[in-house]
Amino acid sequence: MANISANFLGIRSPNPFWLASAPPTDKKVNVLRALEAGWGGVVWKTLGPQIKNVSSRYSAVNYNGSRVMGFNNIELISDRPLEHNLREIEEVIKEFPDRAMIVSLMAENTREKWHELIQQVEDTGAHGLELNFGCPHGMTERGMGAVVGQDTEIARMVVEWVMEKATIPVITKLTPNVHSVVPTGRAAVEAGSNALSLINTIQSITGIDLDTFVPNPYVAGKSVFGGYCGPAVKPIALKMLATISQDEITRKVPVSGIGGISTWKDAAEFMLLGATTVQVCTAVMKHGFRIIEDMCEGLNNWMDEKGFATIYDFIGKTVPALTHWEDLDINYHIVAHINQDKCIHCGLCYIACEDASHQAINLAWGKPYNTYTIKEEECIGCNLCKLICPVDNCITMVEKRKGDEYLNWKEFQKRGLPLNDH
């Protein structure tokens, strides 16, 4: 059986799955329940100046019958007294010394305030610190959160202050509310940050109530931009993670990946793009702590299937496959093939190709159903029909060998050549 344990800057956890800094890590009672369920570690909800949160706080985007495709929140950092949080952090560490305990921090922007908060947290026995440079709402008005993450020089200055005092590993959490995460990531690493984490939430409006005309969430007739997360942000998070893994400076430090991770497959994708650990929030808020069981089992089974003994055998494995558009093989070509035995004759592929692509599917009217076949000479291999098809593996993409005369799928089978399903 594969070994899925993680070692992040000397911080060990039995698996790479951590709970992100968020409501599920706000209290001892929550965190204990999570660790009992099997989570490898937690990032305690951000500690800092005492604040008061609003009501309501959350909204969501649903899509095609699926609830909470995207999740939006306007909640700020922990509104519990600092001394309560510090006491509970220490108590949790004593009960679960083998789990990662990272504490998220957001201090007022003075060296003294940062040093004071760091000392208080280190006194609990915490294993690491995560600097919250990404909160996209509320804290920005106080010169904290995304205000820091969006200004490379401020970020550099704060990390330098932190590194003067910290004796445990420091992770800088990056905001996605920038053109590129690389400049701030570079500034943090150059200032001494031991690691990076990304992404924080994305500024958003998830929708407007058509009766009140106020965006959600509703707070006494008003609302604000919120922080967007959940499955909808995963592609953005993967792109930003990839840029960090490609950069010659930021790739020198380990990364904790965040953004829409709901399953072990999502986690594996983040790790293939360079993340050592992954942090989860929205999926737990929707499904509960017990999803960790499927995540650990799924990752373990996949690693066994692929022959990976440890997570370090595949971390970053996908990064070299990312290149510039102009470096792609312009002669590479694939065409679609419809498996008539699997086809349910819904016609979705035909409609999509006819209206929005290259009119490369034949429609033959018939009884009891219509049939659809590919016009091989017209197919450009765009994948649209495959993506639209509701039946797995009904439509596959067949590679045209460079330099050869076009070979249709039957010819490939006749010659014993592989059918590459992309």
C-alpha cells in the first residue's frame, strides 16, 4: 500500500489533506471532530485584531441541479477572543501531536504587532504559521488582507518582519485578486518565507435577489463583494499554482494548494502541479468531515495503481507538460469517433457541432432512432462533441499520425495502432 504521509517543512502529517483556515477550523470542538475523522492537519482560522462579523454571511451559485457549485462568504477573521483561540490550539496539539497545526495570522501592519502575535502563537506549540495576505473583503479597509497581497513591497516588508521573529515554518498565503500571483510570491520567497499557499478566495458577487434588488448575502438591505471559492474556482487555482511551480524563484519552496478541492482526484491534480499538501474548506462545509475517508482511500488506490510509493513520486510531474502555445505541435491532429454500440441517439453532439463548431457530424434520419457519424474529412479534433456527450467513452478522439495519410479509426484497429483517448 502506498504511503500518503506528508512532510511539509518538517511538519509531518499522516496524509496531505489539511483543513483550510475557515469556519470549520474556528473552534476546538470542530477541529477535534475533524482530526478524529482522519484529517492530516488544520490551518486554524485567522487570528488577529478583535472584530465582529455580520449576519448573514454566505451565498452560493447552483448549477444544473447541483447545489453550491461556487460558494461566497463575507465573513472576516475569527471573532472569538484571542486568548480563547490560543488556549484551544494548545489543547488540540496535546491531544493530536501527530497532526499538522498551522495557525493563520493577520496583524495590524506594524512590526511590533506582528512580533507580538507570532510570539503568542508560538507559545501554544503550533507547528507553523500561515500569513493571510488574501482576505478580499472587510480587512482591506484596515490595510490588511488582500491589500498586503496586492502590493509586492508591502508583502515583502511584512514577511521580513515575520521572519525576524518566527522560529517555526512560515507559509505566505497569496491572493488571486491580482493579474499574476508570481510577483507577490517572489517577494515573499525573497523576503524569507519558507513556503507559499494559494489560492485565497476571489472577489465576487454570486447573484442578486430579483425581489429586493440586493446582492447576496443580504445584510440589512446592503451587501459587499465577497470571497468566492468551491469547485467553480478550481481551474483558476490550478492555473495560478502552475505559474508558481514554473517560476525559477517561487518553485524553490513547497506549496500548499487551495481552491475547489472536493475529491482525491482534485487533490492529485494539485499535487501533480506542484503542491505538497492540499487544503479543503467548501467541500467540508457541504458534506462534513467524513469525506476525508474517501479522499485518503482514493488517493491511496490511485497511487497503488500508478506504482507511486509516496506522494513525492508524482508531485510536480505535470509541470513539464505545460508550454507556450507557439511551442505546441501544429501537425498533431485528432478526430472524433462515435461508438454506435454506446450511442443513445440524443443528438446533442450533432447540435453542438452544427451550431457551434465545424459541421463535422452526419445526421441520418431513421427509425426507431437517428444515427450520427463523423465526417472525418471535416473534423478538426476540437473535442466539443466528446465534452457534450452524456455517455462516458461513447465519443473518443483518435490520433492522426503526423506525416501519414489520414487513417480512420477502423484502419487504426486493423493495423493494431493505439487509439489515444484525449
